[in-house]
Amino acid sequence: MSQSFDLNKLNSLCKNTMIEHLGIEIIEAVPGKVIARMPVDERTIKPAKRLHGGASMALAESVGSIGSFMLVDSSKFQVLGVEINGSHVATTTENEVYGIGTILHQGKTSHVWEIRIEDKTGKLISLCRLTNRIIPIKSEK
């Protein structure tokens, strides 16, 4: 698959969620790869005025979850993040960061994503891995 997904539709699915609250915006989405931008501002910093590691993790989980959502039939399956880990290796003084997610494993019941959090200069801030479960939606009888 090499089709692009409608960014407006993907971003509108995030309305009234933590994704919107943190200012995360999907800027590129093709099957197996998602890129999102997040501001480094009062919503995403810690008292020391640096990017909060929890905000980086929220960006990573958002990117990987949206990526898995794009790879399944959402009328038949739901995506559930079951494990995330990250190494915060640097900080940034830039006013935004990017989550760049690439699928590492696409199975029938699980997906594993690598998400790099970088600033706009390409400097690595965090390296994260997300495992999603792909769960059938039970039909009502």
C-alpha cells in the first residue's frame, strides 16, 4: 500500500482528546509511517521549562496508535496500546518536536512501532517503541 490518508480526517478524529489538548497534529500519514508535530509550550513542558518526558511518550503513543489504526479495518478491529517504552536522550530549545513512527512488525494481532522524537533540526530527543494489540470488535447479536 502506498496511498496517503486524508490528514484532515485523521486530525478530526483527534478532536476533544488528549492529542488535541497537547496540540499534536498529524502532518504525514502513509501506511507504515506517520509523522506528527507537537509544540513545546506550556502544555508540554515541565517546571524547568524543558520538554516533559510524559509529553514525548504521549506523542509516541499517538503516532503509533494512529499508524496501526490506518492499517486495520476500523469497522472490524480496534487498536489498543499495551506497552510503550522510551529513552529520553536529549532535550531541545526548539519550539516544536516531531514524532516519526515506522512500523517494525505488522502481525494479525499485534503491531510494533518505533517512534523517534526529534526537534526541527533533526536532533534525536527520545527513542520509543510501542506495541499495539489488534482486537476484533465484537458484534452485537
